[in-house]
Amino acid sequence: MMQQLERPSESKVNSIKDARVLIVDDLVANVRLLEIILTRAGYSHICSSTDPRDTVGLVESFNPDILLLDLNMPHLDGFEVIKLLRSKLGNQLIPIIVLTADSDIKTKHRALQNGAKDFLTKPFDEVEVLLRMDNVLQSYFYSQLLEAKVRERTVDLHNAQMETLNRLALASDYRDDQTGLHAKRVGRTSGLIAQSLGLSEKFVELITDAAALHDVGKIGISDTILLKPGRLTPEEFAVIKNHTQIGAKILSGSSSPVLQLAEEIAFHHHEFWDGNGYAGMQGTDIPLSGRIVAIADFFDALTHERPYKEAWPVEVAVSEIVARRGTQFDPDVVDAFLRLDHQTLTH
């Protein structure tokens, strides 16, 4: 029913020296010198190229943590390489230290403005190379760690919210369903109908979770009426009808997409396509979520025992839904429901 997220993994390196370093410079001597400096300092994951046209491919295959990039090269200069990387990686651009013999401050400023984190001036000084590498990598890995912690916290909050919604749905379900599975089945069936309609995967996931809360308003209905084994009086039915408004009120005011959709469903899942439902809404004025859950809820209620009725055979319940196509139910949603395996929906 309510889906939990997996925790993100921690940083992919244990120390600065585990960093994966990519060097791109058209001069073999410069590449070899940097390789010697880095290897002597303890770096063991080094990849290099003297052709800037290889950079994007190497970034994708080698997955470096840092790029040492020459600015003045044939075929593609460093600025063009950065532009290509930005178009591929967007905001996930890896830290870049540019290599240049150009002492012009405007060139350095341009490199920094285009996304470079630092620069090394040729000829290389070993101490400066290692210090600048260390500073850039420490900053990069620290930011990665912070992002991982934020993602982890987001996952924790999401999972806590989903657990709360699960329990709220279960609490409302036990009011008139001894198994406590009605909400789960309605959520699953609603998701399958949405999928059959060709709706987005995101909406399918949302409605699967949100639909489980469709009857949360029953918390506010007296057991005397809710569990009455016989036929309801008009006055009692008027009270039962209030559960849609109560549910919408309970779920209102949230910034959560799941709860916002659940509020919409709680209020609209007893509307009729022809306008003869609880609030008198008609046709496409009824939100699609309400039109979907209306069928899922109706089918599940028919095919399971309730205090006031025996369970109907699946085939009879499906025939009843077809009979109400175009009156109680949206014809397109009925057609989507008919494409499902109805026997599996009752479990």
C-alpha cells in the first residue's frame, strides 16, 4: 500500500587518495608529470587522455571524482569541453581544475565562471598541485556527504509519513471491515485502473497510496449507524454521507501530494457520473481520482461481506458495474476496469 523509499548510499570513497582522477591535456609531458606527482602522493585511480574529444566518454565510463583539464588544446579547448560536460551532466558537473600557462586573469575568471573550481598554472609545482587537489576534493566529498544526509533524512521523513498514513487507513478500515484489508485492496485496484487508463507511473503510485484513505471520514460516524445490520433510514443515510466531508476535512491543508490527492478522493469517491451522487457533481467535473476510486470501492464493497450484506460473486459484481456504466460510473473508467483480472482484485 504506502510505499517506502530506500536509503541512499554513503560517499563512494573513504579518503581523498581513493578519488578517481581524470587528466586531459594534449601534451604527453604534462600528463606524465601529473601522473607521477599524484602516484607518488598515493593516488591510485588515475585515467588520462591527450585528446579532449575523449573527455565526455571518459567521464561517463571512468566516473571520475575530479577532472584536471587543460584549457588550450586542439580540436576542443577546455571551455568547449566544460560546455559539453555541462550539457551532459547539468548540475551534477564534477569538480574541475583547469590547467593553463596563460597568466591572464580574465582567462582564469572565465574558467571559474564556467564551472571550474580552481586552476593550476604551468609549469606545475608539486606542492601546489597536491594542495589544490586536496582542497577541491575535500570540499566535493563534504558536499556529497551533506547531500547524502539530506536524502537520508528525506527518506526517513517519507517513510514515517507513509507509516502514519498506513495506520490511519487501517484505523478507518476496522470500523466496518474486520479484516482491515478493504483500504489496501481499494488502493491497489485504483492504481491498476489508473495504469489501465495509461496514466503516468507517478500518478499510479500516488493514487495507490492516496485511495487507501478514501473512507477515513468514517472515523467520525457512530457505530450504531455504521455497523447497523439492517437497512438505513433516510436520516441515518444522511449521516453516513457526511463521511466524505469529514474525511476531506481530516486530510485538508497538507503540502504532501499524497494527502492532497487523498483529500480529493475522500470528498469525491461517492459522486455519480450522471450527477446523482452525494454532492451532485457530474461528468468530468468530478476529479478523475474520484471517478477511479468510485469503481474500486464499489467493486470491493460488493465482493466482500459487510455487516449489512453478504459477499457477491465476482462475475455478478462486474456485471453490476457494467450496468451502471454511464450513470453511476465514468464509461472510460469502467472500460479500464474491465481490462483487469477481476479475480485477483479480491485478495
